[in-house]
Amino acid sequence: MIEFKNVSKVYKGGKKAVDNINLTFNDGEFIVFIGTSGSGKTTSMRMINRMIEPTSGQILINGEDIMKKDSVQLRRKIGYVIQQIGLMPHMTIYDNIVMVPKLLKWTEDKQRESAERLLEKVDLPKEFLSRYPAELSGGQQQRIGVIRALAADQDVILMDEPFGALDPITRDALQELVKELQVEMGKTFIFVTHDMDEALKLADRIVIMQNGRVVQFDTPDNILAEPANQFVEDFIGEDRLIQARPNIQTVDQVMIKNPISVTPGKSISEAIRLMRDKRVDSLFVTDDSGVLKGYVDIEKIDRNRKRATSVGDIMIDKVYFVREGTLLRDTVQRILKRGFKNIPVVDNKGRLIGLVTRASLVDVVYDTIWGEEQEEELTTSSVFETTSPKESNE
């Protein structure tokens, strides 16, 4: 548990960066600080590991005042990810990952096991351990930055706008990864961002700050439903979705159950026959246990029909999915922003259980996205319907 008790930070000249805030974060929560530039969000987060020290008040971690701890020892127990990644260019990926475990005197075997285990969690091969940061892409380097913060098994992880410099696709993928790691490992994540979509997607609770003060501290759904004031309303923006149907919250409520799928061993002819019978142009590929492995579409089949014998030979193994229980507003944003026709839904074991399509979302977002536009079209249509062809030509 992390507690802020009447915490303020005042710089020379009397400028208050943080003004008497009181907050409590529970173990295993994903907390997001958000606000305009200069609102105090980054200062608040950095006071947790004493990168910045509070002027007054107390910050407690599990009931212990951080000001009574050695600052170096404190920081070794708190993971930290910065926007610039901060990998040491002259050190291998392995040495970057195990920096803190080495300082903590872990055995070489324990260091190696931690590095390999975490690398596997972020879908990077073990061969990367011997490479240098310059040999990796920006997204791959950011993944290393994330697992480096987790390598010493710290209970608290601070993340200072870690994805701000990444392209949208890489950023989306890393957001999904970080949330999955946080839930799986049960760590407390404290995350700073300027992006409300990112906050809504990741947070269990959001701290909205303005001029050094906490304006609202609540769950994403409560903030969307009841903004504390006009500042919060403006910060959220009118384009946030799922306001037309607030009773629908998760993908489970709108997904098509038991979508059509095929196993990798099926022949190309069988896949084509199934597509024709079900009137679809793509199939999800699952193993015998139903775990989602990828997908195959008619274009891929057409290009490789003569040289491929089975679905597994040509399936595309990079498929964007969401897990059951995912908030529907996040899925809507992904579909609309990235142009997906549909998104598969998997359970906690990765088994395919459903499919969210653009069509299944129409009722949910109709009034928010197309309502006014459709109303205008209907009005225009009515005008044309009451106008004869001769009159319209004139």
C-alpha cells in the first residue's frame, strides 16, 4: 500500500508543484496520474522513490515513511521506466536487464533465469540477451525497458510516460503487454501520461491533477459517468465512446460466441470449403485445445494455394485480440482507429471464445458516432423524396 498524507512540494520562489495531496493506492493496483503540463503528476510519482523529495507531509509504503529509509536502497526496491528507455548502449541486453539484481547480489543463475523468463513474457527470443540496444527496434528496446524494471521482482513499478515517443501501433501493443504483465504478476504500477485514452485503457483508478491538486481520483467508469467538474469534462472530451449504451461494459456482452475456426493441420481445400459454406473470407486458426494461433484469409490462400498444403503453412500468426472482460470502449477505439473488421476474444488461457465485429458495435455507438449525421441524411432524403425528378433537375 502507498499513502500520500498531506504531501506538498514547493520549489524556490514559492512555486507549489504539488499542493497538499492525500491518496491511497492498494497493492496490485494500476494507478495512472494524468493532467495538463505542470499539473504535478510527474512530481507526485517521482516523490514515491525520492527522485524528488517532498517539502512537507508523508509518503508511506506499507506503513513505513520513505524519508526514514536510505534513498539508494529504496530505489532498488522500486522499478522505474522512463520515456527515453534509458538502456545503457555499451551494455548487452542481458546486462541491462540484470543491473538491479546484480546490485542486490543475486546469483548468476538467478539473474539468468529472471532475464530469460521475462524475455519470454514479452515475446522476444533468448538470443537477444547477447545483443546491444542499437541492434533492436524502438519497440523492442521499450519492451526491454519494461522488463528491466521487473527483473528484481520489485512490488512497485513507476512508469513516466514510457510510450509517448512511440508510433500508435507499437504503443497499442505495449499498452496491452504492460497491462497483462501487471495483472499476471500482481505488481503495483504507478503510471504517468498525457493521454486520456491510455489512462482509461490501463488504469484501475485515475488521479486527475490540475495546478498541483487532485481534482478527481476514481475508477475510469466512474470518472466517465460523473466528472468532478468542467475541467475533468474538458479533459475527457466529448468523443469518448460507450455513452449511448452505458449498461454495456465488456466485450463479453456483445461478442459473437464460438466463431468459425480451423486447426493448422487442415488442408487448404478444407479451409476453402469451410469459408464457402459459412460465407466468410477469413478463418481463425486454433490448436486442438482451442488456443488462438493466428488467422488465414482468402487473399493469403489465393497467393499460396499452389505451394501450400495445410493451413499452418500459410497462416498469419500475428493477430490482434482482446481478453474476456475487456472494457468495450477500449475495443471500440481499437476497431475504429486501426480499421479492423473484427477482433477475436480469448479467455485467460488464450482459447478463442468469441468475436467482436464492427456490425455488433453499431447499436452501442450509433447515437454517439452516427446519430446526428444520420439524422441530417434522413432530413435531406425527405427533401428529395418530396421533390419530383423534373423539379430537382431544374
